[in-house]
Amino acid sequence: MVAKKGGSKAEDAVEDLARVPLQAILLADSFTTKFRPITLECPKALHEHKDRRRKDNNAVMTMVIKQSKPSQVTRQTRLGTDELIMAIDPGTKQLLYYEDKADDLKGTVTLDKAFLAENPSISLQNDKQDCYIDICTPEVLSLFTDNFDYQHLRRHFVKGLLLDDIMGYKIFTHEIHSSYAARIDNFRSYDSISKDIIQRWTYPLVPDVQFSINSAARLERHGIYRASDIAQSRSAQVGPFTYIGKGSTIGNNTVISNSVVGDGCKIGSNVSVDGCYIWHNVTIEDGCKLRHSILCDGVIMKSGAILEPGVVLSFKVVVGQEFVVPAYSKVSLLPQPVKQDSDEELEYADSNSGIISTTNTLENGDSTNDLSEIQYSASSDIGNGGRGFIWSISEIAREEDWRHSVAPIPAQKLIELTQAVYDDLEFPDQDDPLLPLADERESATESEDDTRDESQYFEREVEATFLRAVHENVKEDHIILEVNSLRLSHNMALENCASALFYSMMKLALDTPHHSATDLVKNTNDVISRWGKLLKPYLQGIDDEIEVILKFEEMCLESGKEYAPLFVQVLHLLYDKDIIQEEAILNWANEKEDADESDKVFVKQSEKFIQWLNEASEEED
């Protein structure tokens, strides 16, 4: 039996945002659940579980996990989940400790002496993501039956089993590396996973591959997907990584980028849509502006209306003409209850839910309207001709809205969090005030393989951050803030950031469509011209610049061999753009003099350029 926790099916979703917890809202008839690429098969985990079960009858569950280091600044993963701390037996992979509320504990964990005495060998990890894919034996069902107060698979069932000394049941883990697995339980994870789908990290479960009853869309350049029967004005622009659903229409001079548009939507003229999820049969009239918002089925936005980042419009809400919906607002056709039905409902409400519904529901699904039992707040005005209520939230919840929103984390919030982290840390005296260098914090137990793996993982995180910034047109200052956060989280040096960012830029140029070496050089020039200034904060000396040249050498020999015959042209380009100084190039060439011939390939290719630099240097002297 394979249990996949993640919410109800789309056909079971209720009619309105206000009636259900956040998980059910996310898993309504949306783009992500329509294609359902939440998990890819993991037969090795199933095989391990069966083999372990044959040897040990108490092995009742195998939990699938994967590496996903949280940010040291936000203490969250890219899916918006809190930092997870797990203790695992390194030999048997048995789960010994599980704490999914590490954010509340500020990253600390307290272990009992008896626990350490019983488990002399443990691996304490905070860089894992719980995929919420569990392979279970039939005993799990009986355990839920016997413990009727279990309401949550992790906080009650898993922790209950780990603390139970009587039955002796055990939970084991299986870490996946190449497979894709993720769980949607907040708006940020909804956004991240949807982007993974569009950017094809979940292949073959992607929009242009038909499966089930869905009709496949057509994939175009720059990650644009179009379904059938679309009517688009010639002056309209559809940006990269965008999905346009069947039968939708787009008016004159409308710009849509990094967004999902469902079936049967009508989008007028002069509309701006950026980073939004527009479900089915939505009408957006002329002159509207939307940024990083979710619009459920049947929503109508009248002309000139504006949605600030983080807004969620529930089913059939109407936003009035030229009305501006404030950031992070939740708008529903139902008025907001101001009183909870019972203490019991509060106790068992999912803590991840942004809204706790208190409307009484009858067996036939109709909700009661007894105002003597439930008092409603006054109607919220959402503009001329609008229809709906803006739900108010507590100050504490408002402060945390940015954590679980489809909108990017505000720059000001990143600055505050980063400063708070720096204030909490004691740094040794050094030229770089931000972080201690990796080579100054050596660990006696850290192996070279672990260091290399950590570096590769850091590079992937930086690349993902850079690509997201490119596609969403994020400002350079904000990108530097995010890279600094990653650097803090992974304890990397400045040169690591420069190398990772340079690799990401070169990879972007390589992945941009081209038909010849000339096209590739042009792509590289465009990328460096647009984003090269990101490297400046991390190139604080000649040695850092040499590291960038060495990184380019490595790329030419391994992942970007198409660059190999163009090495000198790209090197010249970096020199012209003031990325690499003359001294760095000459020192790099001098360091190669005593190297093996196989290491001098690119130096020999650059001989004329190096000679020209030498002559220019002598003339200056």
C-alpha cells in the first residue's frame, strides 16, 4: 500500500475558498492538479521496503525523503515548508527522531540522554525534504483505527510511533536523488511545483505529453505552451514559461509572462499578467494589471482593476472597475465568520491552513445561515460593480503572509531577515563581513567527497535562483540578496558564488536556441551584457577572477563542450565587459606554464590574445 498525502481530488473540491482548508483550495481544479506530476515512480524504495519487511515484521513504513536545504535566512525550503530536523540511523536508515516545526524552535533540537544512549550512532540532518510519500504495511491502517485521535500523519502518527516503546514498530527512510517528488500544502509550494512542471523538471509528466483525459498542449520556444482553439491578437505578447489553455482569447497589446491561463478565459486589451495562475472561465477586462496572484474559476475583473502581489480571488468573485485589491488579500463570495464553532474545531484545524472555516455544513452539503450561531463581519467593498468580501486576518498571520504566497519574498523582508541572522552570529575579523569563509571553518570529519557534493548542490541552487530571476525579471539587488542567503546557508566563499553565477549565465546562453557558433557567441554576449554586473560583488580580487576562468575551462571540458572551440572568444568578451581583468588572464596563463600539456589546451588556444595583452601591458609600463 502506498500512501500519498497531499489533499483531496479536484472533483471533490468544494465550491468556495472560504469553506475549506488551504490544502483543499490548492488541490481544486487547478493547473498543477490537472496534470498531477507530484511524484515520479520510485520502485527502488518499494523494493527496499519489501525486503526489509521480510526480515523485520516491525518495519511498518518507509518514508521517502530528498535533499532540499532550507534557507538560513527564512528557515524554509523553496516549497515554503519549515526546516525539518531528522535523526536517522546511518547504518539501517531507521528514522529515530522527526521534528517538522524547527522554525518555531529557531533551528535547535534537544535530545534526551536516554535517546543517545539507546542509539549510539545517529545522523542528525536538517537538509532533507519530506516528500510525504509513504510505503506502508496493513498494520498502519489498524494503528489509525486503534488510535482514533490521530489527526495528522506526521505530528500524530509518526511521532506517536517513534515514542511508542510497547509495540516496537519502526519507520525507515529512503532518500531519492534523480526522481522528482514534492507535496503541495501552501501557495508557495503550489507556485514552485507548477514552475517545475512548466520548466520540464517533471518530464514526462508535462503539459505537452497527453495522458489520462487531458488534451496535450503544443510546446513552443522559450517554454510557451498553447492548447487548441486559442484566439490571440497579433499585438499581444506571451512571454516565456507560460501556459495558455484551450479556447482562451487574448486581446490587443496584452502582455502575459510566467503565468498559467486555464481553459475558456477571456483576457481583454492592454492587460498585464505576470506570475499569475488563472483558472478556468475567468474574464479579465481591458486595462487590468495582475502580479503573482491566483484567480479561481469564474472570476471577473472589471476594466482597470489591479491585483497586488499575493492576492487570491475565490470562485466567481467580481472585482469592481479600477479597484485595487491590496497585497496578500483573500477575497471570497462568502462573508467572513467572526466566531469559531467550537474549541474542538480549533484544536484539530490544520496549522498550515490560512483560513479556518466555521460555516456549519449539513449532510447534503448546504451551509446553515443561522446568524444567531455565527456572526458575520460587515461587507467589504471591492469596487464599483464588485461582488465579494475581503477576509481580514490577524496581525500575526499578516506578518507571515509572505512565507506562503505565490509572490516572491519582498526585498525589504529579505533585508530584515538577513540582518537578523547576521546580528545573531559572531563573525571573526576578516575582509568579508558577511560570512566566514568555507576554508576557515574546516571540519575534521568532512571528507572531500562531501565537500564536492555540497559545492555541486550549491551551484544547482544558485542556477535555479538565477533562472527564476531571469524569467521573472527580478532586480539585480534582489538576486544578490538571494545568493547571499544561499551562501550563508551553505557556508560558501565569495569565489564559489562568482563561479556558480558565471556557470548559470553560460548555461543560460547555451540553452538559448542557436544554430551556429556565431549564434552561441551572440547569446553569450547578450547574457553577459544583461547580467554580468551580478558577478561584481563576488569578484573582489585577481584570484577570484582566475577561479572564474578555471570554471569556464572545466565547463568547456565537461558540461559545455560546445564552448571549447570558442574559449578565446568568450575570454575576450569577458575582458571587454570588464568582468575579467588583464592581470587575471596573464596570471592564469603563467600558472599553466608548468602544467601538463593536456591542461594547456585553452592557454594555447588563447596565445595570440595573451600575447596582445602582454604587449599592451609592456607599452603601459
